[in-house]
Amino acid sequence: MKNNLTIRVGALSCAAALLLTGCATAPQNKTEESPQVTTESAPATNQTQEQTSAPAENTEQTDTGETGETMVTREADGTVKLGDISVSAPETWEETPAEGLSETWKVGLDDDPSNPKVRLRVAPVFGDTPHPDMAEAELFGLAQAGGLYGEGFKANNRRDEDLKGAKKGYVTDFEYDANDGSKMVGRWWFFQHPVTNNVTAVEIVGNEDTLTDELLQQIDQSLELKTQ
């Protein structure tokens, strides 16, 4: 059965979220960004969308800092840099198209560019707070009370966690029901920059049959904030 993917991304100061479903609907947002997408048109975001740069092979370009453009590059060792975030993702994953991004979530990777079932996105600077747990609370509030994702949204585990390269880190596992009744699962990581104290957020979402524990563990163990 062809998977439908829908995304609703919203934010107060900088919140957004994505939703991938196997024939499901995605988060709908009521503020800043409210994208809605279906499988035919891979995850989208909303009215204000930014084109990201195409991936460059084996380069070391990252966020330019001057233009605010966040680059996606694949390193020689196979890891992918999304701005300051480094992650070991499957080789077949490709850069998320502009319609799947937003002013908050500026860059990402899809497991299948034509029909994504798992999407990972990065917000280089999430919110105005320097505290990872407060940034998480903002997004959590939008997801739970603001209907940013789907029905039955709940966080299974919210905790402080040491994240590579971060001064402080915070991680949240969550799940919700897609419109077709299938279960969606995801995780947020919040990294506090060791120098600027800005919080960088990473999000992954997918159907529980596709975003397996093994895949989630691979992503989790490889994630790192690289500031140089």
C-alpha cells in the first residue's frame, strides 16, 4: 500500500514538526508554519519555505554564518553534515526538498525522496532560550496542546542526556496516531552550543514499521554537534 505522508509544522517562536505516515496525515499547525502534505507530494511545511542547498559530496561546507544558509554535505567517511549536526544516515537518504522544510527546520534528510517514510530535520537555532529543556517544553506544548502532530500525541520519555558536542542535551521520545490509524513514532534531540548557548534541535519521525529501533539507535549514536 502506498504510504501517504502529511506534515503539519507549526511554531510559536520557532517550533515545527513533521509527520510521515503510511497513508496518514501529518501535523497541522496553527501558527507560524502550517504545512500539510501527502505522500504524493512528500512532507511539506508551510507558507514560508526556503530552498536548501544541494548536497555536495565529500566536502566540508557547513553553515555559512553570513547568509544563514545551512548546507548539507556528505563527508568522506559517509557521515552527513547538516549545518553543525553530523549524523550517520543510510547512503540512500537524500536531502529533504524545500516543501518539507520551513523557517525553523531548515534542512533535512528523507529515506525516499519520491515517497518518504522517515524524515530527519534540523533546526540550527530553535527558539530564544539557551536551555535545551525549555526549548523542548515549547515544542512539546505545541505538540500536545496545539495539535501540531496527530491524535493521541504523547511523550514516552523526556530526559536530560549527554549529547556529543553539546554543553547540555535533552531528548524526548514520542508517538501519535496517523489519520489512517497507524502509529507514528519519533524523537527530538536538543543540543546546547558550547560557545553561543544557542539550542539546535534535531527531529526524526516515521511510521513505527519503518523507523525501527535499530535505525533509531543508529541515528542516535551517531548524532553529534560539530562546531568546528
